Amino acid sequence: MNAPGPASREAVAARIDAMISEISRVFLGPRTIPRLAVTALLAGGHALLEGVPGVAKTTLARAVADASGCAFRRIQFTPDLLPADITGSYVLDPREGRFQLRKGPIFAHVVLADEINRATAKTQSALLEAMQEHQVTIEGDTLPLPDPFFVIATQNPVEQAGTYPLPEAQIDRFLLRIRVGYPEPETERAILRGFLQGGERVRPVLDPALILSTRAAIQGVHVEDELLDYIVRLCTFTRHHGQVLLGASPRAGLALAQAAKAWAATEGRDFVLPDDVRALAEPVLAHRLVMRPEAEIEGVDAPQIVARALRETPPRKR
């Protein structure tokens, strides 16, 4: 089947707005949060939802999947989960006397990796090839994953008992980290009222073909060389900061540029502004920074470093 052609700017903006609005019917909170999730999907990346239990991370992930009109699978990560439980394995069919592939839940358009940091590093690594190459290798056989393919993972940043922190190589595969906090009192009251009344159901707004054509259109969003230089200088700032052990890599800069293009498309523009880069710098860069041990003692974290980079790095060279 031929890949769908890019959609018009107006069609892209209308699709994105409809999807964000549909998700917001179920996820009652800042519109920025579903907008970030949709940005990750349409930029061709993956999203990491971070927040304490009970703030609707799983609800948001399921709403994104339902609104996208794509096949959805959920994987509950636990310490005893094995890589084959994610990718699948060959199983002997006693009737035919030969091994047949039993595909795992990774073979879906949208995969929710719930509480991803509760699985061991070996199991987490089963996602690496899938997230980067959109394929999996099972007993030497390489199999393509559906297109589009989107992983949306959740983790609790507070509880550490029985968890395995994501290694740097794994966390770098997430285009965005979206922090989900407690709702405002008015929003929480609306959540309670909606739940008692039976809740809302998300209607599919897009489908796999529409997502692919929207992605093709986003590839045409223009980024000035001056903005690319701005992204490079932001990344360079993090590498040279004294409290950062590992700064933002070139892959992080590429992720920021790609996310900024999708973010611009959510506003109906076919060009990127400095404000797009600034809006996405923290969600794209902060989770990729590795802080020095003394930074934690001094109460300095990665989002503060990115905020300082934005304050001290002007969009244009002086």
C-alpha cells in the first residue's frame, strides 16, 4: 500500500485540534498535557508520563489511543515480566508439529507501558529496538511493527521501592517527558462528578492513515537555520554546566527540532517560532540530563538547568 500524501496545513490543524479536544473530554486538566501527548505521537516519537499514582496517567494514555483510532495494547510492567512477554515468542503447535510465532502486545499501533520502571533493565531493554527501529527481533527473525507505532509509558517519580530506574539509553528514546500533577480543586470536582455520572467515552478522531498523512505534512514545517543554531546553543549550555554530568546529546537537539515542528502544526503554522522551541525545551531536554551527585544535595534538578539555559541563551546571537 502506498504511503498517504501530506495533508494541507488547514486539515492538519483541524485534525490536531479535534483530537486534543476529544482527549480533553476525558482527561480533565491543563490542555497543554494532551497537546504534548499528541505532539509526541505526530512527531513520530514516544512519550513518558510522570506523576504520582491516581492523577490519570493511564486514563490519558488510553484516551490518546482511542482518539487516534489505532490498535491499542497495554503492558503492566512488573519485576517478573520477561522480554518475551513483550515481544512474543515461538511456541510449539502440537497439532502441526512445528513452532509458530505468538506475537506479544508490542505488535500494536499504540502501546501503553504502564509503570515501566517496575520491570528489570533486561525487560526494559526489550523496548529499545522497538522504539528506535520500529521492529523487533525474535530468535533471530526481525519483524516490522505496525506503522504508526507509538509507545506511551508511565512511571511514578516518588516511589522507589521495587523499581528499576530507566537507564540513560532507554530514557533517551522518549521524545517527551510529560509531568502530570494534581488537578486544581475545580477540575477535581468535575472529575468526581463525571465519574459518578458514568464518565465520558472517547470517540476515534483519526486513523492510522490520517496519522501518517499528518506526519508527512509536519515534515514540511520550516525551521530557520537561526532556530537550529538556537537549539544547538541550548544543548551546548547543558553540556558545559558545572552541575550536569551528561548534557543534552545531538539526538536531544534533533528531538527538540522535530517536536517544535509538530508543536507549530498544532497552532496551524507551517514554520517554527522561537516560542515553540522554548515551550518544548523542558519536556524534551530535562529528562535526558544526568546530574552530578552534588547537585541533588544542593537542590538543583534538570528542569532548573533547562530553565536557566532558556534565560541565559537568547534566540538570536548577540
